[in-house]
Amino acid sequence: MTTPERHLTEPGQRTFPDATAAEWSDWRWQMRHSVRTLAQLEQLLELTPEERAGCVETAEIFRMGISPYYFSLIDREHPFCPVRMQAIPTKAEARVRPGELLDPLGEDKTRPVPAIVHKYPDRVLFLALDTCSVYCRHCTRRRITKGGEAELNKEELRRGIEYVRAHPEVRDVLISGGDPFLLSEQRLEELLAPLREIPHVEMIRIGTRVPVCLPMRVTDALARTLRKHAPLFVVTHFNHPKEITPEAREACERLVDHGVPVENQAVLMRRVNSDARIIKELSHALLRMRVRPYYLHQMDVAQGLEHLRTPISKGVEILEQLRGHTTGLAVPHLAVDLPGGGGKVTLQPEYVVEHASEGTVFRNFKGERYVYPEPEETDCTCPYDSVWMSQRPRTPSR
Ligand SMILES: *Cc1c(COP(=O)(O)O)cnc(C)c1O
């Protein structure tokens, strides 16, 4: 555990002076004291008119909820603080533009049971609950996390598990929601254990923002529960290096130390992190705590989020400034999840200049021209493969 005293001296906690150190490091205390209303917010910081209007106008559209810990990272002097922009609504969020979608990824078309989105051949998204530790202003699954639409009760979880059991093609289950780490260890166990027992489920992933917004939730008990169900990967959601605090670092390292690999998916957001320098610093800070940058997501075309969308060219430009210039592991895949349900596609800068008779002509990260001569033989079939296919174990060993 952390030395709780440390928090008392940090400026952030002065926002919540009544919290004892023990309370501050108790995730349930954090959840009980989430900032949920305009009145609470106004007691804690001076809102801009845009923010005040945002709170009023989005009240019926989407929940607000900010853990005291995450709130404490907000710069109360600056409305463009990246934490603040992710936590406090602005007027722009209440505006729906033509073409914006309630279900931007067309998930409801591929939702055979309420808890499952089955869009890709060999993997499913499992929606385990509809609550979060912080309601991100950029949430594109808000039709679910706003509550009500998907009351994911025990019966629906059971139907979700049954669906996976009945579909042998599903070898990868990505559990999300809402934030699965808000479930107790016992509830998580009730979900993970039956999934793990299904022979064709080779791996499990859990998407969570808890290491970012509620790092005290990542206890040894949680990490042990996850490790038991290996191979299980945690996919977290840091968007800015400001979010990588000693507490967040401790949470990620606790997972990794227990044998649970952690990956990060960031969302590219205009004026929050839409700059190569920031993404590079984020990637470096992630790698220093053994978290691998996985995706950099182009913002979905979801209702009320146009103000956070970047031109497609921005993400490509950022990758251009990473690839070659820094560690390959620090370069995430730039993904666009196509509006309407097309799924994810990835983009990268174009390095092929032309296909010439001398070979394929490239430019490298410095803009220099190089030729890769093509081989004479092009038959790429693997003669040993039929032998291997007959020899390899039927069920993949773990
Ligand atoms: C993103 C996503 C996945 C996982 O995609 P990967 O590229 O394997 O990480 C699975 N299902 C749905 C519906 C998704 O949106």
C-alpha cells in the first residue's frame, strides 16, 4: 500500500480536506464522494460560463461523476487542463451535429444478447456493467454508460457467458462496459471463472479506466484475481502524461508485477492531447511503467463530441513524428473505428513512394529515398504447413 500520509501534503487533496488518509486511499470512499452535481462542482472550483452551461445542458444527456482523486488532478486555474476537459462538460457537448450518431460504431446491430457485441470473427466485446469511476466527457458508449438502456443484471451476464460458450469461434473476450474494475473481486470472479472454463476462450482482456481515475482500486486482491485467469490482459486508457501520477504508476506496476500485462489505448482529442510532443511524452511515460501503448483512437462520430474531433490527417502527422524518431514500442496503432459499424481500420503515413521496375521505392522517416528490390520468386506457400497442421495439439495449451 501507499504511505497514506503522503496525500495530505499534496495540493490536490486540499480540495477534500475532510478526507483522512485512509479514506483517500479507499476506492469505495472515493466512489461515495464522487463529484456528481453542478452545486458540488461550484464549491470546488470556479467554473467558466462554458462549463456551467455544459453542466446544465448535458444534465439530461449524460451522467457527470468525478472521483475525488481524479478531480484533484485538475488545474483549477486553466480551463484547457486535459484532466478538466475530460471530466467537466462544456456547452459544446450539448450540441448534436448532423451525421453524429447515438450508436457511432453500429454496435447495436451486432448485439445478439444485451451483454455481447460480436462484430469481428474471433472475438467479442462483453459489456459487464454500465457504471464508471469517472464519466469521460468523450465517452462514445454513453448510450450504455448513461444508465437505464442496458441494465446488465446477473441474468444478462449469464446469457452473455452462454453466448460465448455456444460460439466456438470466439477465442478472445474483451470485457468492458462501464468499468469492470468497479465490480467486487467476487463479482469479477463470477464472470471470469465461467469464461475461463470455456475451452475455446484462449484469452481475456479487460478494458478499464480505473488505473487512471481510481488507482486505489488496484489492490493486491484484485491483481491476484486477475492473474488467476491468465492469459488476461488489462487495457487501460491514459490520454495525457498529466494522468500518470505516482498512484497511477503504482496501480499499473502492481498489475504487471502480479503477471498481468497492461496495454493502453488513448483517444486523440482536439486541444487535449492533439500534439505529437504530448503523445510521445505519454508513450514514454507509459513504457517507463511497463505499459505498452496499443491504440491511438481517432474520435468516434458520436453525438456531442465534434468539438473533440481532430482531422484524420492530425493522427497521421503525429505517427509520422513518432515512427523512426523514437522506440518502436512507443508507437501506437492509429485506429479509426468506422462510423456505422465497419470496425477498426488503422492508418499510417505513406512510406511507399512508388512501385518501380528496380523494386519498391520508399522514403524513410528522414525523408530519404530507398529501394527495396523485389525477389524473383513469389510463391509464398509453406510446404511444411500440412505436416504441422496434422501434428499440432487440438486444443491450444495454456
Ligand atoms: C475494438 C473492438 C474489439 C477488439 O479489437 P482489437 O483490434 O482486437 O483490439 C472487439 N470488439 C469490438 C466490438 C471492438 O470495438
